[in-house]
Amino acid sequence: MKKDSLKELIDSFSASEKRHFTIYSKGHVKGAENNYTLLFNAINSSKNNYSDELHLKLPKNYPFKNLHVEKNHLYNLLLKSLNDFHSNATSESTIDKINKHIELLLNKGLHNQCLTLIKKAKKIAFSTNAESQLIRTLELEQEIYNKLQDYKLLLESIEESRTLLRNLLNQYDYKNLAFEMNYKEITYRSTNKTEHLQQLQLIMKNELMQREELAKTYKAKMFLYQTKAMFFGIVNDELKSVFYFEQMMRLMEATTSIIKQQAIDYLLVFANVAMGKINLKNYKELVSDIHFIEKSPERFDIKKDKTFKANLFFFTKPYLLDIYTALGDQLNSKKTIQEIELNIDNYKNHVIRTAYLNTAKSIAMASFFLADFKKALKYMNLIFSDDLGKYSRGHIFNMIIHYELGNEQLLNSLINSTKRLLIQQDRLNKAEELMIEFFRKNH
């Protein structure tokens, strides 16, 4: 276990998850005020480098000699508590739980009760597109029919398994195409090179991409639209890219339970729509979309926990800021930056990294156009300090900020390192090369 993994895990807990752990630990560990609860409370109330604080916050009779062992036990107990808290959070976890109940009842010979639960699991799976979880359910069903010597139903169940596996194979074929395209998107980004385009077009010529009716499951259709959206994004056909990301959103919206269980995924798809519409300058339409997304908790009955609130905030406000920046609306830009900065510390541990980094990018761009170059640099540094920052397209922008700030000594090293990086990533186009030469001659 990494040094800070326990603190990192505890900090990721919502208030509800922390309350659940307090109750869970008392019910699963002897002693009302057990060592794990004491250690949890001490770490929870400590700063990131909490080791020195523990001796002050824990009682003197605490077994400090076994602290490493206690921390490992606490880590595992936290995971068990988290699993218990979210045991019915998704259809997949619900079906897994039902399968365990079926196994217990099967061992007791209560076959009719097993079949009732199997019927329930199937209903959940087919209504929420969680069919992949049924593989174990159908195996249990076949075991029951074999024991009951009902071979007609046994053969029907086997055929149902065969159909399910064929559909899942189809789903994985689409998934393979989607992630192959995703890999090429990261590798090529925006490209005009003939050899790159040929590789991308080869994926798009696959029969599965040509005939949408071949996608047999919800997830297969999602992978199909995702692949097409990424392809058109890479080749700079923003209009078609947005169209297919919107197809993904419509597909999710068609089943309310999908949105409720995959709310963050829904926001991620919307983020791609938003970026595309900004590039297309469809600002008025995007503002309407943002207001629509902001009402999603009410429309889809999504539980408003802190994680969802944080992600909803960071998947909407930065795009509003991008719109104000593009329109040169300084007043609303300043107000939106203030609103984001007011919430960023409270929400940052609950938002996914890509949304957090995108927010930093939006503030950096807006701050630059407001001539607040120090703030622009602050948020660009935040991006580059993250592992994903090396994939950022902001290296030239970062040089422009340093140029405006008059950081001549630093700019000289940035010129060389940026050029090396862009060559290494095969992203040094003519415009960027001219910018680098400009800085080289004028700093």
C-alpha cells in the first residue's frame, strides 16, 4: 500500500460514506470505540502529511507499535464498508448480490425460491442493459434444472446463454474498435498525415461501423457512436463529431435507470458535445444545453450527493466561462472565475481529473484575455503538474504567458523543451514552428 493511499481513500469518502463507516465498523469489529474508528477519525481530521499528528490525536494507550498493521486493516475495512454502502448502487452490483443469494438457497435445496430470484435478476438486467452479469445467473439456472431433471428448460437456458454470449462477443467487437480509435486519437490528435488517415479510415470501413443495425446491445451502440464521434473529431469534422456524441446522450436518456446509475458518464459525454459546440461557435445553443444539463438531477431523479454536485458544477461552469471568453464578455468572465474559485477547494477531491484539468484550462484562457497573466500561469502550472498535462495542447500558450510576464530566462529553456516535446509527440505543425521561432528571436 502506498504511503498516502489510506489518507487518499478517506478523503474520497462522501459525508454519507463516512457516517456509514462509523456505523459499519462498530457492527463488524468488537468494542464500541474500536481502534479502527479512532484511527479513522484521527486521519480524517488530519492534513495530508498526517503521521506526526497521529501521536497527538490518538490516545496514549493506542498500539502504535502495530500502527502499520492497523492502517492496513483499516484500509480493508473501509473497502468493505464502501462495498456494503454501494451494494445496491448499480444493476450489476444488485445482480451480483442476487446471485450470491441464489447460491445460498441452492445449497439448501430451495429450488423454487432460486427460480424466483433468477426471474428477478433477468428483469433487472434486461431493463437496465446489464446483461453481462447474467452469465453466472444462467449457470445457476441450468444447475437447478439439471437437479430437477427438467431437461427441456435446461436446454432453453443453455440456448439463452449462447445468445447472450454471442451478443456480448458483438459488444466486445465494438469495444475493441472504440478503444483502438481512442488509442489513435491520443497518438495522432488532430492529423492530416496520409498514413494516419488511412489507419483511421480502415477502422471506419469495418462492417460493424458501416452497418449500425449490427450493434446488438446498448453498450455496443454506445461504442459504435463513440468510435464515430472520435474519428470525426480527429479529422476535424466537428459537426459530425458532435452529432454522434449527442446520439450517445439520447441513447442514455432513453433509459432513466442508465442516467441514474451512470450520471458521471452522462456528464462526460456532454463535455464532448460542449467542446464541439464551442469549436463550432454554437454558443447560444450550448448555453441552452448547459441549462438543460443543470436540471438533470430533477429530470432523471439523480441522487444529489457531493460527488455528483461537484462534477455537475465542473462540467458546466467552465464551458460557460469558455463562452464568455470567446464573446469577450469580461464582466461575466470575472464573475464565473470567482464562482469557480469559491468552490474549487470544496469540490476538487470529488471531481474527476479530466474535468478538474479542463476547468484549470478554462480559467487560464479567460485570465489571459483579462490580462491577468499571473493567474493564467498559476492554472497552466496546475495542468502541467498532473501526469495528464504532458498531453496538453497548452505548451505554446504557456510560452505566450511567460513572454507576456517577461520571464526571459525561463522562456529560453521552454522554447527548447517545447520543441522537443512536440517533435516527440509528432505534433509540431508549421504554425507552432513559426511561433517557436518568433519567441527564439524576440525574447
